[in-house]
Amino acid sequence: EVQLVESGGGLVQPGRSLRLSCAASGFTFDDYAMHWVRQAPGKGLEWVSGISWNSGRTDYADSVKGRFTISRDNAKNSLYLQMNSLTTEDTALYYCAKGALPAAILNFPFDYWGQGTLVTVSS
Amino acid sequence: DIVMTQSPDSLAVSLGERATINCKSSQSVLYSSDNKNYLTWYQQKPGQPPKMIIYWASTRESGVPDRFSGSGSGTDFTLTISSLQAEDVAVYYCQQYYTTPLTFGGGTKVEIK
């Protein structure tokens, strides 16, 4: 059974940093691209970042480019999101999501999602 | 960036009736090399993460009831629930995966009339 479990969320002050983690199990982690998607309270979905199976390609939404860094450790079946210079606009539930097909590219939908970890940026 | 526009924002449908949700992309998401539309639909129930129900615009995910169907090509797409059931109450999102940044529509809330 595929499982994605996010952690690392919490309350943080504007300008500070936070690192999210996603522990994956139930599939061959290093075959698939992985993504972070966020959802502000009561709002829609926003893709944040994606990373290819071997970390050779990463990409970001303009809203986080230069502040967030996605990474993965295939030996630990884990995905990460380093978030720096946080603003109140980054307050959201952050989901870890799996690419639907084994590939090096990011251009596939997400067939499994975690339950999310809540990030609240407030002074 | 490809902008995805969904309509309506919400709709209320009687049990057993048809629900239709539209999604329009600001540019074509039909990839000429494989003739596939890089468009997916998700269902998100309250308090749950989204669930993929349709991909390649019209392919139903395994286990998804056949009352859900997707259609369209290029820039205009439709998700149809042929006979609405109580468990279909949710917000539905379209998403293009033709190019990054991957972008979602604003969502359509489906309720029971």
C-alpha cells in the first residue's frame, strides 16, 4: 500500500525557515518524480515544486522560486522541502504527492497524496 | 504559465441527475507527439487530500465508478457525473500537466440540491 506521510509543519514567524519532510513507502520511490502541492485555508490547490526521480530536474512555482528548495534522498525514501524567507502568503496545508508514472520528467498527474502538514506563518 | 479556468464555481444537482463541470486552458494541452491531452481531474472531499479520478482527459482511474467521465481536447474539457450520488459531494479540480508550472483550475464545488 502506497503511503506518504508529511511532517515538519508548524507555526513560524515571517522571515524564518522551516523544513518539511515526506516519508514514502509501498512503492519503488526512486522510480518516480515527486511533488509538493499546497492549499491555503479554504482555497484551491497550488503546485509548489517537483523533482525528478534522480534529482536531475527540479522546478518551482514562481511564488516560491529562490526561497524554497526541493530535494530527495532515495536511500531513505524521503522527500524534503526547505522553505526560507517565509511570508504569511505561505500559510497552507502542504501535501506530498507522487507522480503517476515512472519517469524522469515532471509532467504526469499525481496518483497518491499524503494527508498534508500545516504550515502557519504568523507573528 | 497555462491558466486553467473552471466553471461553474459551484453547482447543486439532485440525486440521480447529471452534473457537468467545465475546464478551459489558456493554451492547448494536447501534445502532438503522442496525441494525448495532458489534463487530469481530481476529487477532493472535505478533510481529505485530492484523489485523481481522470487522466489523459478521459481515462478513468482504476476503481473510479463509471458514472464519472471526462471529455474534450485541446483547450476545452468537461467532467461529467452521469447520475449524482451522495458520496460525490466534493470539490473537483482540473489540472494541466503539459508543462511546468503545473497549474490547477480554481475548483468546482458539487452539492446535493
